[in-house]
Amino acid sequence: MEENRILDKIKKCLEMAKGKSSNPNEAEIALRQAHKLMEIYNLEMGDVLASMAGEAKVAAGSESDPPAWRVRLARVCAEAFGTHFIISTSWFEQASFIFIGCAAAPELAGYAYQVLERQLQKARRDYLATQKRCKRSTKVARGDAFAHGWLDAVSTKVEQFAGVEENIAEAIQAYMSKKYPKLGPAKMKRHKLKARDEVASDAGYRAGKNAQLHHGLGHQPVARLTQGVS
């Protein structure tokens, strides 16, 4: 698109103006050129910042509102890769998480969520298989408590990747304001644990402690969760 081409040109001019050119005159000319292009095409700095961000969408595993532990997992992954996330729900499609960030961060956050979610689902399923003679509601509550316990252990490991540079945060905010201006905050429900649920939470925490998150080659964040040895 023509607008994308112009935005790319403006971004290059701004990069040169910020010091990528060793010649002060060239930096000043680049800044003037960026302002001129913005004026000609009726663009604001918010448009330029928003063009630096993008999004990646992953299924939230629910036809309606995803449970609190899935939302929490999405938040952990979003923070780890310096992204923002929103919950997308509608009557005609399954719920999904949308990760918003710069460069490859949204895809990495989405991939991390999918990998971690599979591991957590398996651990939760294995634990529930040990729960006999329970009502469905009791089983669901214990499964959710287990999941939160698992996340209590894993979140500290994932958070080691966290850190957002100011200009990235500004780009994400500009993207959100441009594409999702009417979005409201989501409330995460987490019920008070009963005695049996606390047992499930402790079991989840022990299982989560055995999870390991590794960096890839060159210290690039790669979402690969493996079961370690306790």
C-alpha cells in the first residue's frame, strides 16, 4: 500500500535523524524530510509509531470466555516477550488471544503460549486422572487450582525474558489506540481456594518447578518448555 511505503520512508528518515548518520547536516535534513512527508500525507507521529507494531492471534481454547488460568498464561507470555495482549470473543467464533508488539515479539509470545499451554494441559490432565469419585464441578475447581499452582512456579522462569524498551511500549500503545480505541480492561476471576484445592495447587506448583525455559542460539528467546529433573 502507498501509505505503508510512505511510513517506511518516514521511519528511515527518523532513524537517520536520531543518530544513524554521522553527519549532523544529514540528520537535520532527514528530520525535515520526515516532517514534510508527514505534513503532505496528513500523518501524525502516532501513525508512524503504530506502523512499527503488529499482532499475532492464537486460539484461547474456549468457545466463550477462557478460564482464568488461560488468561494468566497469556499474560505471562505477553510480558515475557514485551508485548500486550487482548482477549477476542464473539458469538460466531472461538475466543482467542491477540498479542501485540514489535518485530517478531507477537509471534514469539503466541508460540510460547501454545507450547506452554500444551504442557500445562497435559500436566493438568494427568493430575485430574488421580482424582477419583469427584463431582464435575469439584474436578474443574481442583484442575484450575493445579493450573494456577503450575503457573506460580513457571511464571518466574518466563519473566526472566521480560523487559520493554520505551519506544516499543509507545509503538504498542499507538497501535492499540489506532486499531482498538474502544477496548476495555479484562477482569480475571480467581476463586478462593478450598482445602482440597490447596492440595491441587501445591501439586501444580511442584509440577511447574520441573519445567525449564531455554534461550535459543544467539540468546534469542525461544519458547521451548521441557520437563526437568526435580
